Amino acid sequence: MARITRRDFAKTAGVATATALGAGRVVGANDRVRVGFVGVGNRGDQVLAAFLEHKDCEVAAVCDIYQPYVEFAAKRVGGNPERFKDYRDLVAKKDLDAVVIATPDHWHALMCVEACAAGKDVYVEKPLSLCVAEGRAMVEAARKHNRVVQCGIQRTSSAMCREAAEVVRSGAIGKVTVVRAFHVQNEWPKGIGSPPDGEQPPEGFDWDKWVGPAPLRKYNRNRSFYRFRWFYDYSGGQLTNFGVHYLAQIHASLGVDAPLSVVALGGKFATQDNREVPDTLEVVWHYPNDTLVTFSQFNATGAPPAARPCEIEFRGTKGTMYFRTGGYEVVPEVVTPNEFPARTPLDRTVEKGWRAGAKAEVEAKQVAGKILDADHARNFLDCVKSRKPPTCDVEFGHRCTSAALVANVAHRSKLYLEWDAKAERFTNHAGANQALTYTYRKPYTMPG
């Protein structure tokens, strides 16, 4: 089913729930939660900082294939956390309650499933997976092993974001026919550059282990730290990097969990670098209740529309919500009770008078708020103790990620694709379904 009820939304997006999950070592409300971190580079360091804000979080272990990152993280943690190069050794530790996974995207599924099987709760960064089949495997592993699995879409733990979603979902701005999301970043002309293949990796950096289940290619520094997001072997580009955040807010606001169809156009139109993902992209999804959702990526400075910078516009029949990470604004639409006139050269007054009696049906509103990594970490720690589903439960994270992933399939295949969310298959082009999974490089396999 593509549409969810408010009750379903509460379960998936964290409004309230009484459902409990099973526990391995039961953590009391006042106990410390022992956590191990896998991937402590750029994003991992940020998530680590968020968890360290909470006194009941004990970071007992850190892991990365790049030793300088391990040492930097251990110093930040303080004390003497165990240091690992192989994530499997960390996951196998019996005295850990939870594992935080902040690796490149192509590692998320394998590590998450193995951690669940080892009896660990999991906080895994977004996007949840590299392909749709991986995401479903993560959901199944969480359910099979009764694990708390939080996807790192931080806005689901923001009171402001939940309030904004409720405003839209309640019908306050009328029927929402169009939602527009933007990722605007001027990378022209050099982008990420074009370093040659075959350079030597930095000392202490294990390229083969970094690649893991992805195809093994010659080392290129753009394919590793942070810039891996520009290559399809490891990521879905800015559509999955930023788009999954936007889609989470959109799904919660519309009360839906999947599109009906998708089409996308774009390419490398402006930059001169060795990326694979587009620098210019326009995605259009058709969602239930007849709402068009768009994702626009282009090279520019500032965020459209210029008058009201935002990352998401919700266009309703009674008003528009402009949503941004620092808050949201509702701008009323002036609604006329009259039909649009049939224009005629014989009586131009009908054109001037058709708005007679027009008025706003909603009040203007501006709300400030924040989206904090620390709030999301707090929610996860609380759920490890209470065994309640987190604000961004793995199923919700999977649905948001899948919407972005199927858009990438549409773009790369140059197809208009119809999506069956229940079966998680394309219905109008069987060949496109091959892109919903991929074969891991040996000896890596997904546990059953």
C-alpha cells in the first residue's frame, strides 16, 4: 500500500507508539548504553560528537579501515576505547549494546544485517542502502532479530519538523498538488576535479577493504573519502545524499510511504570532473492522492525561490508552506468563490471582477526550529532502553531511501517507471527490476 494512516505514521515517524521490541542484554532506564562506532570519517565524526553529548552513552569501541581516523576518534572519545580495523571484530564483541554505522553507503546493508544477527541494536546513517533489495533485507533482519534499528534521518527527531508535517497532513494548507525540493550547489567549473586512476592510496588506507562488496577498481582519490558520493558503485549521488532527507519530510507531511511512478532527466551539464552522478537533475514522482513531487538539482548559489529561500515547497490550494532546516513559513493563498471567467472582447469587466470576494482561508505563520544530530542520537539511546521503535525506524528509512533509489533507476535507464510499493517491483518494465539489486564482490555475501 502506498498510503499510510496517521496511526501508521506514528509508528514509522515517531509520533507515539506502545509497541515493544525484544532485547538481548536488557538496558535499564538509568544504565549506560555501550556503543561501538564503525566508520569514523567525516560523517562518522559528526555522529560520534552527537552521541558523546549524552552522559548515558559509553563509546566502548571505534573501527575504521583508515588508522588515522581510528586514532582521531579514540582521542575524541577519551579513555581507552577498543580500536578495530575489521568491523566484524567489533560486531562480535559480547558487551556492546549497539553499533553505529557511518560508513559509505555501499557498506550499510551488510554491516547492519550482521550487527542485527549478532544481537546488536543499530543506528545506521542515511541513505539506508545502495539498492532497494538491500533495504528490504535490513528491515527483515531487524524484525527477525527483534532489533532497534534507527536510520540517520535526523529531522524525524525534530519537534519542528514533526509540527510542520502535521500542519500539511491536517489539510491546513488545502490539498497539496505539488511539492518541490531543491539541492542547489554551484560546483562549476571544476567540480571535484579529475585525478588519475592508479595513484597510491594514503599510508594506512586499505583500498581493498574500503571497496568491500563493490566492484574492485583502480584506486582514485575521488572514489574514497567523502567524494565517493559522486560514484554509483558506492552511492546514489546528491539525490540519495540530500534527497532522502527531503523525502522523509515529504512522506511524513503527505501521509504516504511510496510513489506510484517516477521519471527523471539530467546529466553532467556544467562541471568538468570525473564524477558519474549528474550535476543537473530533475526528478518527478507521482504520489498517491495525486501529488507531484519534484527534486531539482542544479549549479547555482542560493536556494529558490529567491524571495523565500527554502529546501522544500508544499503547494496547497489554500496556502504554501516553505520549509527549511531552521523552520517553516505558511503563506496564505487568496481564494476566490467564483469560477474563472470565459474571457471575451465584448466585456472585459468579467476579467476584473472574478476575484470579487476573494479571501485567505488560512493564517500566515512563521515557526523557527532546529534539526540536531544530538536529538536523533538521544531518541536512539532511549529506544535501546525502552525497546520502542525509534523516530526513524528502519522501515520508514527504507521507504524514503527507496523513493530516491527508484528515481536513479529511472534516470539511468531513461525510462518512465511505474512502481508497485507492496511488491517493490516496477510493473511496466521488467528489465528495470535488475537495478533493484546487485551482486556483491566475492567473498562478500549477505547473511541469510
